[in-house]
Amino acid sequence: MSGPANAGGKEDLDPRIVRSRQVILEATIDELAEVGYGAMTIESVAKRAGVGKATIYRQWRGKADLVESVLVMIKQDIVVRVDGTVRERVTSLLQGLATYLSDSRASLCMPAMVSAAHHDDTVGVFQFRFANERRQVLVDLLTDGVSSGELDSDLDAELTAEILAGPLFYRRLMTDRPFPVDDVDQLVRAVLGPAT
């Protein structure tokens, strides 16, 4: 996928284009959440967004391209702290993720994307790439903690990242009870041990 057809062009500076893209991306999120990837069409997104199909096709090549842009937008929503201890940064990242998974409109389309990734190779490629990029942020934080001596030298950063994030995604996808942001501290202590 290469993103919007005219990404980087002069049109990107036009506030009307920026606003149009935002409206279309938000409509895509709502459509995904309501009908799923398979049933979503450019026509249905256009109708929900209140624009013509041509407006969408001028900016995206098709449905998969549009959904990839939604994932890129979502990726930008979670900020990683650059200050504090590794433990504090990990906790902050997981708190942001817990908030996103419980309150974000965008998280409503997650079940549809997980399902689509297993039935559509095109979606699977960018969905799995997106998930790996997000996971790598946490892996890198944990690796930094091992390198600095803040975390145990034998800690497996990749496995620990999955153990830390796993409960949040489990609650979002498998239950009707989102993981409470207030419980993230307890989760971090349970996995990484008490702060020293």
C-alpha cells in the first residue's frame, strides 16, 4: 500500500482537503465498526461522510488503501513519553493504550480489522505490519530498561511486551469489560516486579 494517491502533493496544504480527509477517515472508522471490512464499500463510506465517491477516489486508490490510512491515523494517536524511568514510560504507554481501547471510537473497528486480516491477504499484510510496529515500541522500551540495568538482565523483551499488552487486548476483544486504566500500575508490577 502506498497511502493516499496524492500524498505529499500541494493539495495536502489546502485546508478543505485536510478537512475532507478527516471526515472520510472518521466515516470509515464508523462504517468498519458497524458493518465490518467485508461489507464496507467506498459507496457506503461516501454516503456516511456526505461526499461523492469521486472525492474518495481522488485521495485513495480503494478500500484497502483507505483503511490503511485509518490505521496510520490511529497510530499517531498514542504518544510515547521520552522522559522518566523505563518503568514510568512503559506504564504511561500502557495507560494510553488502555484508554484508547476503552474510549476511542477508532477501537470500535478493531474486531472488524482482526477478522478481515485473517480472511483478506491485503488487509492482513498491513494489519500485521501495523501491529508489529506498535508492539516494537514497547519492546524497545523494555530493551532500553535491560541495557540500562533498570530491568533484570535476563528479561525477554519481546515476550514481556506481549504479556504486558495481552490483557488489554484480551479484555477489548473477548469481554465486555475494558481493562481499567487504574489497574495498569498493578499489571506492570505483576509482570516486571516491584520498582527498585
